[in-house]
Amino acid sequence: MSKKVLAIDDSPTLRKLLHYYLTRKGYEVSQANNGKVGLDHIESEQFDLIILDMEMPVMKGEEVMEKLKEKGDFDVPVLILSSDKEEESKARAISLGASFYLTKPFKPDEVIACIQDIFQDKGKS
């Protein structure tokens, strides 16, 4: 059974790129164009990984992370893809429960390797 990934980003181009590269690696990919839509998907479907942008209209990634943290029992790994390179932002995302933080622009191979590492680590626990 393939792993289900939710890509939450306001950039249609980035979502298409993630969809293209991830489906080629065997992942099933759903997409959301902002944090609110992403949370709606999370409420109605089970995902193995969430890829989240931090800067979006309607609901920022940090707000999504806070809502997920409020659930208490939420244990789906979150990979942050953000153009914000500030160490404070990275630390904040990790403190809210993100598994990993990559900055844009990125190479598709970087994202794939990171996802594989996340699933490998999750399999150990």
C-alpha cells in the first residue's frame, strides 16, 4: 500500500512539482492551497505525511501546526518547506512538532531523501 502525502502550499506550481515527483516514487498525493483547506483534508482523511508551507494566505503554516498540536494525539510527521531561512522560524516549527524543515528553493531529490528518512525513522519507533 502506498503512503499518502498531503501537500499544503499556496503555490500551484510547487504543488504540481511535488505531485509529479512524489507520484513517480509511488506516493499518493493530495493537495491543499492553504492551511484551512489542509486542515479540512486532515479531518476527513488519513495521511502518512504532511508537507506544509509556512507562509500562506487564509491560514499560515504555524497556525496549522498549532491546531495539530492541540489535538494531542496527532502523530503524522510534518515536513516544512518554506522560503523563511531564519533559524528562529525553523526552531519554532520544530517546537510545534515538525519533523523536518527544508528551505526553498530545494532540489526534488532533497525532498524525496528527507521523506524517505522521515518514514524510515517513523518505522523504527
